[in-house]
Amino acid sequence: MKAVPGKKISIWNTIALVIISIVGTYSFCNYNRRSSVYESAANATLTKNNITCNYNIKRLSGYSFVRPLMFVDDECECEELFPIRDRINKLIEDYKGSGDLISASVYLKSYSKNGWVGINENERFKPGSLLKVPELIAFLKMDEDHPGFLNKKLVYDHRTITDKRPSIVSKSIEPGHSYTIRDLLSYMVIYSDNNATMLLNANIDVNTFKKVFSDIGLAEPDWRSNDYPISAKDYSLFMRELYNASYLSIEDSEFATELLAKSDFKNGLIKDLPPYLQTAHKFGEAGTNTELEFHETALIYLEKGPYLLTVMTKGKDSNKLPQILTQISNIVYQNM
């Protein structure tokens, strides 16, 4: 390093500059990687503090000359997020001890730290209305393949007969009225309207819906089944592909996330968050009368960097489970 004429540079200043330059090449949670590795390998290994950690690269296949980048993931959790994970885990264990909670699963990804942590993140739950997000993605993909498809009008001529009886629904389409597919998507996402969903189901391309799952490495769902068990970590891939705009066009990813930001469900993860804070989220209900499930996923747009939080719970009290989600979300927000 050359000294500036007329000025002296101390050894401590030199050390500080070196440290700053090193920190600039690292994120909080990941290790220094050569960009060429991203292009040449599907999987790779890195080592820090004698801990070997794999990371995986997911690219979209099916094209002749390109392989669009979907996700780059560390298999190792982020040490910087361990204090948050530990606080959430204690809360979960306390509620399990009191009998208010049977089990819970948490996946947290910080985009500012570029890392993640999980609690029981691979346990599978019944997603319920969370499946409306991949359905939304499927319809937007159909519109990309057939421009103008979202403007098609459908008539709702009767109330849908379904065994699903959601306890949280604020607005629904009305019999005898016609709606564009774009309108129905709004009802499905913003109000979690099952009537709109069932009308959309009758007009979806099933193969496109299945491909939304297989393209991100998940098993294809059985369209005839009412259930698709999924973990909090795997489900988060749908929200991540919207945030990354790595599957749909940027415009369609923005549209989908904007619908999620308009969700009128204000309990759960976003209940105690500042009202000015932008969020994009979706909840889901499932289970039986004796074993209820309540879940929610949310992108929280902090000024310092957004994060993704997905929480899946199982218990016996439909009022208690959303409250538990609120407390988990508060822990994350206050410590990010």
C-alpha cells in the first residue's frame, strides 16, 4: 500500500483496511466462494472452522441452451441466527409442555445475512390453503404460455360443495356472477375464498400445476388427493421463487407477491408487526376436530433486508395456534 504524500498511515489503520476488505467478501452466514463454482458445479463443499458444509445449486431444466438459476442453498444453518432459533425453540417447548401445542416447525431465511435456520423444519404437515400459492403460480405460468388467459371470464353458477370448512374467510364470490380468472385469483389469495379456488380448479391445467412442484425439486402432487404433506422448509421454496423472480417473469412475480401483500388476514405472523412494514403472506388451516393445524408463511420487508418466515403448527385450540405464530414472529422481528 502506498502512503498518501504528507500523511502517515499507522499499522492499526492498515489492519483495519485489511479487515474491511475481507469482510466485504463474506456474508455473515456463508463462506467465500468463487463465482466460477456457481457455473460449473451442481453441488460443492466448503469448510470453515473444521466444519464441512455442502451447498446445493438448483437450476431449472427443460431448455436447450440455458439453465436458469433458481436457488443456491447452504446445507449448514447460519450461526448468526442461532440466538433467534434458540428463543423460538424455548417458546415451542414451553407450549408443548403446557399442552397447547402438539408440534411445530419453523423455517427462517434471512436475505440480509444470506443464511437460514430451522426448528423441526423437515416435519411434514397438511398445508391447507397454503397450496393456493403454488396454484397462483401455476395460473400465472399458464398466462405466460397463453397471453390473455387471465382475462377469460368464468361464471359461478352454484355454491361449491366441499368438505373443507375454513374458519377464516371474509369475502366470497357470489352465485350467478361472472369473474375473470384474474379476479378469481384475487379472491383466492386475498380472502382465501374456497369457492373461487374450486372454480379455478375446474379450469387449471393439471400438468402445469404439477410442474410447479417438480421444477423446484418436490414430488408431484396427486391432483385427486385432498392432501399434500409438506415441510416448512420445502414449502418456503414457493415463496423464495416469487421473491427471486426465478420462475415466473419479474412482472408476474411482482403481481403474485402484491396479491399476497393484500391478504386481509391480520392475525398470526403479522399481527404485532408495525403497520407500515410491508409483508406478503398466506395462512393455511388443516387437520381434524381433535388435532388442528394452522400455518403461515410471510416475507417481511425490513429496511435492512427482508426475511422469510414459515411456521407450521399442530394443536387442539384453533384460537391458540395463531397466537403462538404471533409470538414466534415477534421473536424474529425483535432480534433481526
